[in-house]
Amino acid sequence: MGRTFWGGTFGVRQVRKLVVLLYTAFLIGANPAVADVSALREGDMKKLVLLGEPVAVPEAVLLDAEDGEHALADYKGKWVVLNFWATWCAPCRREMPSLQGLQAAMPGIAVVPVATGRNAVEGIRRFFKDAGVTTLPILRDPQSKLAHSMGVMGLPVTVILNPEGQEVARLIGDADWNSDSAKAVLGALVAGQ
């Protein structure tokens, strides 16, 4: 069932898109630094939503392949590209090599892929091998606690964290993170600290 706005009927999805567009336009107009970064967004990076103000990220325990515990706080002081993914996710398979390419191209940032939900370590290793990923860490959020607390509803989702560990941008869906546009956006964010 749709809602009537300005003489037209809109479904829930159209209303959400309208709210996102208006919110993004407001943020860009209110924050000149965001406007500068917004001008660099091309291709897949057009899906990147830049926040007007940084948002705190909840603490969470992530597990590595040997069940060692890690925290996002381990990355404080660095820009972080936090990617939520799963072994069963086809768009994640397309996206993961570009995340590795981004890490190689911009070693000053931390690319942190987090396998969300039920992902067996062997399945993650096989996924990485099939995708040609050799340099990114294996980190898991087996009960999706971090994903749920950050409002991740589908996969993949990539969140950009500033050096204070706060969310400053989010992209829903897969993207080419090794593209010139992605590197330009991240470079501008880093430079604008």
C-alpha cells in the first residue's frame, strides 16, 4: 500500500529513496567538506552516502580464523574500510578482489572484511582462494552482533570509519573499491581529516 505525497502515490521504497536523497542533499549543503568529497563520486561510488556528522560505532568482538579475539578499537588512528560480507553472497565474491586491490593501492588505510553470520573458517578460506584474495585478514562476526548493532540488513555493506573509529560514510551493495573514484574519495577523506 502506498502513501500519497504531493499529489502522487509512493510505495515504501520510493519514500525511503526520497528521504535518503533529501537527507543527503541537506548534508552536502550543510557541510562543505562533504560537498568536496561528493564531487569525486563516480560509478559505484555514487552509492556512497556521506554523513554530515560522524556516528559512534559500537564495540564488538571479532574472531579470526583461530578464534583469536579482535576489536575495531585495534584500528583506531587509521582510516578503515569496514566491509560486511558472507561466503554465500555472490556480489561479495565480485567485490572482494577490489577490496584487496584498494588495500594494496592505499596501504595507509585498513581494509577490514568481516564475514557476518554463519561462515565456516574453511568456507572463508575457500572463498578467499577462489577470489584470489591473499592479503586481507579473516575476521568473523559469527552471531552478527556487530552487523546488527550497526544496522546492516543485507550484504555486502561497506562502512568508512575515521581515525577516531566513527562512521563517516556507508555504501550498500557491492562496488569497485579499487576504482579511481573510490581511491579519490578515500584520499580526500584522509586529506580532510
